[in-house]
Amino acid sequence: MSDTTGSRTAEEDIGGAAGPALAVPRPARGPRPGVTLALTSAATALALMAYTAPMVTLARTAADLRTAPSAQAWLLNGAPLGLAALLLVAGSLADDYGRRRIFVWGTCVLGVTTALGGLTDSTLLFTLARVAQGAASAALLASSLGLIVHAFTTSRGRLHASGVWGASVSGGIAAGPLLAGALPSWRLAYAVLGGAALIVAALSVRGLAESRSAHRGRPDLAGAAAFGLALTALVAALTLGREGWLRAPVLLLLAAAALLTAAFAFVEGRVRHPMIDLTLLRRPLFLASSVGGLFTGFAVIGLFSFLPTLLQRTLGLSPIGTAWLFFLWSGLSFVVALFARLLNGRLSHRHQLTLGFVLHAVGVLAMLGALDAGSWHRLLPGLLVAGVGSGLLNAALPLLAVDSVPAARAAMGSGAQQSARYIGSCAGVALTIALVASAGTEARGADVALVVSAALSLLAAVVLAVLREGKRR
């Protein structure tokens, strides 16, 4: 491997007063695989719990913050915006400046900003806190897989560890809404999650071994700025689009997003140490990882981020009732992701993604008409099938991210795939809300959103099916 392990050294005087003092470094402490996996998985689960907590409390949160209906997308999109904007640069920083350092700082900042989010009293401050949560989550998520790759040196060990880590994503998605729905106040959920994140950060200081890429680069600040601004312009355009896609502000924001994306590509092709190595786009596995992440966010997370709110509005479900209903989807996703490693050798990661998208499409199409009929029972089969599909996606994506890049750039590969995932999530949430708002009734809008989600999933399945894995370089 091209990683180096960082640790403290001590000088020991040898030889007494008459002899010279020789500096003898202590042996470097190696990583502890079990502890590394436990801490990275715990932090990942907490990040996803904070991410998904507003799904079942959006109505209460919007009421307390006096958020206008047209601005509610920002309450959901703050965290994915921060995640998508900083995942790439966080991955590069982790590789170059130390994965443990970035992980610990990210987990610590996640704890502080999550707790502060529960204390805000306006839509703007809450959204800013959520963006900061997302940025902190980007740091810990992008460095997690790099830490795992460094701690587990065999292919079998990495396969197992990446599978457990992928299951922690599904577990966090499942547990976040349950916690938020069970507590008497949405603010209390953020206090609990913030405190838990600070505990994990403290344990990580001594529990993790430092590692970094052998060749340290300089942070790509110009690329980070161009990418973050492009994403912000895109999300703003999609959010405003619900009031008319041909209005001047929407068209200007879309044009700005396109120009900034071109500027980002220009910068990345010329800097010595880019956020994302554009030559990776020649790797079919890297393309599959990016496409899988993008459409998981766009078709799956985007829909399921707003669907709980629709259920509360149309079926009159309580937050905790909605959380338990969606636990059928997220809980099954967790179980499937945990045991999906049994498919190794029988089904490639790319084909596993393809199957996951097909199952998601089948599941959401099975839910058509349930809200219009006023029956939550009709949602059950679709939630179960979609849960299996989501579990396959969450299990395959981290494995493909690690497998698609050289080991020294594991954090970059992880950051690129997860960045694509949350770009898709931002766009998916805004698109889902816009579709519901323009459909006349919320029940009809839900059906439109379900059909669009299924179509996007099938498109992703087709793209992944035709991609050739090719030879690893």
C-alpha cells in the first residue's frame, strides 16, 4: 500500500552523561481493525440519523420555524447540499492531511452543529446549521472508507468491513426517523444526536491510527469553490422551479450552474492535485460507482425524503406512526445490506446495483394509488420490495467506490461516489416537491413522483447493465 501510518515518536536518552543522546523512535502503532470499523460505522450511522431526522418531523419543524411552503425544501436539502459540496474536497484532504484527523474533526463538528440546529428559531439559521451538518458529515464519511482500507489489508477483510459500513448507512437511515418521531420535540432529537457524535469523536482520538497518502498535495480550493457554487445554483433553481421553470431567476440559476460546472472541469484538468482525478472517468467501474450514487440519491433518497410528509398530510399518520411504517423499508434495507456480502462471487457489484434499482422501481410502482385510496396497508408490499432494493444499493456502492480507484485514493473514490449520491438527493427532493405541488392534489402528486422515481431507477439499471467493467488499471 502507498499509505503511511502517522504516530507520535519519543526521544529516549541512551548512553548516560558521557555518551551522546540518541533519538530512538517508538514503533508506530498499527490500526486496530475491529475498533476502526466500530467507530467509523457508529459515526456514519449518526451522520445518517441526523440526515434523516427531519423526514418525519418536517411539518412540526416548519410550523415552529414559520417556514413558508415554498421554502420547506431547504429544510430537507441543507444537509445534502453541504454533503455534496464538500465530499470531494474532504476525500482529498483526508488522503493528503490524515484520515483520522479529518474524521475526528468532522465527527466533532457534526456534534456541535447538530446540537445548534435544535436551538435555532428561523428557517435561515436552521438551514445554515443543516448545511454545516452536511459539511461535517462529508468529512467523516469521506475519510471512513479510507480508514477502513488502511486497517483491513486483505480483500476478504475489506469486503466484510465495507459491507458492515454500508449496513451502517441503512441502519442510520432506519433509526433517524424512529428517534425523531419517538421524542416529544424535534429539537430534543438534535440534542441527543449531537451529544452522541461528540462521544464518538472523543473515542476516535485514541481509538484510530492515522494514515495518509504517501504524496501530500495542496487543497484544491478553486475547484471546491466552483463545485460548491455550481451545486448551490442547481439546488436553488430546482427549488424555485416549482413556481415556473421558464421564469428568469430559474433560467439564470441553471445557466450559472452549467457555467460553474464547466469552470470546475477546467480547474480540475489543470491543477496538480485535483479534488477529483478526471482520468478516473476512463474507468468503467468508477463510472458505475458514480452513476449508482447519483441515481440512488435522485430516485431513491429524493422520493423517500418527502414521502413521509405526504403520508402525514394525506393519511393523517403521526410522526412515530410514519416512522414505524417506513421502518419496514429502511429496516429491511439494513438487514439486506448486512448480509449482501453473501452474494460475493455470485453477483458482481455492478449487477447488484442493477438489481437494486429494478427492485426499487417494482416496489414504488406497487405503491401507486395507495394515498388516493387512503390506505396505508396498500403501501406495505411496495415498501418491502423497495427495501430489499435499497439494501442492495447501500451494500454495493461502498464496495464499488473502494474497488474503482487505487488504494492510495480510496477516500477520493469514496468522496466522488457519495458526492454523486447527495447531488442526486438534492435534485431528487426538489423535484419530488415540485411534482407534488404541480399535480393538483397531494395524492395525485405522490403517484406522479412514484412513477418518475421508478422511471429514473430503470434508466439507472439500463446504464449500469450496458457498462463494461473492463480491465483494472
